[in-house]
Amino acid sequence: MSKTAISVDHVARIEGHGDIRLVIENGEVTSCELAVVEPARLFESMVRGRYFEEVPYIASRVCGICSSSHVVTDLRAIEQAFGVEVSDRTRALRELLVYGSYLQNHATHLFVFAAPDFLGHKSVFPLADANPELFDDALSLKALGNELCTKVGGRSIHPITAVVGGFTHEISSDEYLELAEKLEAAQPFALAAVDLFNDFDVIDVQTEGDMLAMVAPGAYPVIDSDTARFVRSGVEFDAARVDEAIEEYAVGHSAAFCARVRATGAPYMTAALARINASWSELSRTARFAAAKAGLRPPEYNPFANNVAQAVEIVDALERCAALCRRLAEPAGAAFAGSSEPAAFEVRAGRGVGFTEAPRGALFHELELDDDGRVLRASIMTPTAQNIANLEADMRQLAGKLVSAGESQEVIQLEVEKLVRAYDPCLSCSVH
């Protein structure tokens, strides 16, 4: 009897801490686990009893990269509970804020975490030495995301200007135009990044799970829809009924919850790749052309393609945000109806479910509030927690394919690690 165990303690170049455990017996993968080894952080308990105004600032600490998404998601939940309608201008600013975190996250993941895998390096430092121009351009792109978040949200992480009903501050028209010029200037590098990641060789693995993304007619939505779609099955549901569509469950080998489609018990993936599968035709013209040139068009179910999908989303975000900034620079009321000043509202008891597309995928926040606006119950469903079960299934499939091909233990380990990184997991978020 032949038995091989592959163990990776603390997978490198991902957010958070997790271990890989693979067991191969007689040419078959008999066990495949991604063990999240971080302790529970208890954010859902932490906000219980807190006044609604405090909750977005607390929830933003779930993630330093996706903090804007957590704030906006909480705000949407609170506004749903209170019956608050926000202006078109507020929606535009929230979109800018979330897209700023896309630029931060995607640039970091692609060039610091993923690129060394394909360029023969064990970390980003040899890459910086070998190709300083590429490294500097990548850091400039991330810095641009930081600046966008700072200008709109008041600081680069854990934004402070976004509040229930609107924003407490806006930058000047000249600052909007300056941002637009910087976003447009970054476009050539973003297009080159799509070509770069498309040129990397990846193994042909087709995920067997579904994919989940926000959808809306005629839009590539990230903050402004309550409709989620399982892409493969075509089943849609309202975010307010997320508990009826998605089941969270615990496993013995990991501190994180996993998730599955409640109706079928099947795992699923939520990520940039899911969004592009769901709304490819609604990408900006430049991004859609770049995606088509890279061969990325629906249906695409190779999880390694999430790297290319993130590069395409950078192109899309730069163009979309530059246009938003130019419209926001126009005289008040010319491009967007209403003001971004916080709308009036009355505190009342209620339940709300906020839903956004964070950089890593679908994000849900459920809040129940009492008559005084204090939290009775909170539930957070992060992208990585939703992805873990599907990632384990893809790891198992990939390892089995490599074992059948007679690959060495070293190759199997490397390719499985590359797959984990392609999912862009945040294991700290998964134990929120």
C-alpha cells in the first residue's frame, strides 16, 4: 500500500493563516483539506447591543482591504431596516469607494501574491529585483486605490465619511478631475496586466461547483442590486432571503464556516470570475475587449482564470471610476440627482440585509435592530467563508489530475498552492 501525505503549514502569500492537508493512497486522493487555523474573532457578537451608528465602523475592521465594502454593506442593511432611500449621488460615491478597494485588493493579489508563482519566485522580493518597473507600476496602482478611498471615504482603510443616508464630506470638482486623469493614466498598465496574466500557463481544471454574483439588468453591479444569481443553475434570489438560499455549516478541521447551496447541498465560488461570468456583456467596452482578447468570456469555470478576471476588473474599474469622477465634478444636480448629504430618517425596529460585491466576492450583512436602533442580532457572510468548500473540492480535483499524470510531490504541492492563491482568499475574514 502506497501512502503520501502533503502538508503545508501556513500557506504563503495569502491573507491570514491556513494549512493544506493532502493524503494520497494508491494513486487516489483520499483526503483534501484547507484548515483555517485562526481563532474566531466574534464580530457578530461584538456589535450586539451597539447603537446602529457604531456598527459600520466596527464591521469595517473585519478586513483592512475590504473595509469599504463592509461599511457600505452595513449601511445598506441599516437603511433597509429604517426605510431610508439614498440619492443617486450617494450611490455614485459609494461605488467609487468600493471600487477603490478593488484597485487596492486586485493589485496586491495579482502582483504581490500571485505573480511570483508564475515567474519562478518564492516571494515578491525577487520579482521586485528582477522587474522593478513592473513592481513599481503595480505599487502605483495600489496607491491609486488608496487615494481613491481616502478622497471619498476620508482615509484609505476604515472609511469615516460614509454614514447612514449619505456622506459627511465631498472633495472639490478640481479634485474629482485630478482623480479622473490619474485613473485614465493607469489604463495602459492595466491592459498590459491582462495580457501578462493571460500569458501564464495554468492547468485545465473546471470547477464542478456553481458561481454566485450580484446581477442587475443592463449593469455590472457592485453595490446597487439586491438580486444574487447562481450562474450555472440560473437560480436567482433576493438578498433579504439569503438564509433560504445559502446554508452555512461547520467542519471539524477548520475554524471557518463553510457554505453551500441550500437546495442542492453543492458548493459554489464567488469572486471576480463569478461576476464576469454573470455580467460579461456589461463590462466597459475597453474591459470587454481586453477580456475577449485574453479568451475570457462566459462560460469560464477554470478557477485559475480568476487571476485574469481580476486584471480585467481593474481595466473596468479604472474606466468606470474616471467617468464617475468627471460626472461628479459637474455642477450640483447636473449629472446625479440629489445631494450626498445624509438623508433624514427615523430610527425604528426592523431587519435589513446588506449585499455588495466586495473585491473577493459576494458579501452579506444581516442586522436586526430594536426600537432604539440597537443591534439585537448580526450575521456576516464573507466571500472567503463562502468559497472554502468549493476551493477544497477544486484542490482535490487538481491533485487527482496531477497524481494521475505521475507528477512529483513537489509539483502537486506547488500547483495546489497556486490554486489556493488564485481564489484570493482572506482567511482572517473567514473567521470573522
